Amino acid sequence: MKAKVEMVYEAKTEEHARAIAGAIKPENEVAPSNMKITTSVERTDIVITLKFNGKMESLIYTLDDLLEHMEMAENVLGVEDED
């Protein structure tokens, strides 16, 4: 399966966005050869683009892993979810 996923996450501040993006950077660097992950920060938005060619389960696992790392970074920063 070929897929392109773009996820935009709005952080509380630009500083938090940069810290959270930095926390997932190692994840981007060890992506399998059939996957390319890029992350950018635009003000308070973290934009993650994932290009993938493989099994759906691997894509879901990777997205879940990214979200988990982002949540851990939020916890370390002391950012509370208002929702």
C-alpha cells in the first residue's frame, strides 16, 4: 500500500512546538527504508508528513508511535490538554 499522511498538531506555544518536534526527530532518522518522515514547525503548528509504501499495520504502528512520543514530550513540558 502506498500512502502519504500529513498530520498537523497545534502546540500551546512556538517554543513547545519546537521542543515536541525535537522529541520526535530521532524517530524520523531511524525510519525504515520504505518510509520517509519529515517534520517542520510553522509558528505553533508541528507539520509531520509521512510517505510510506508497505503494510497498513506498519503505517498505523508508526503513527501511534509518533503520537505517543509527542504526548510524552507534552508531559515533560507540563503541557495540559484542555479538551
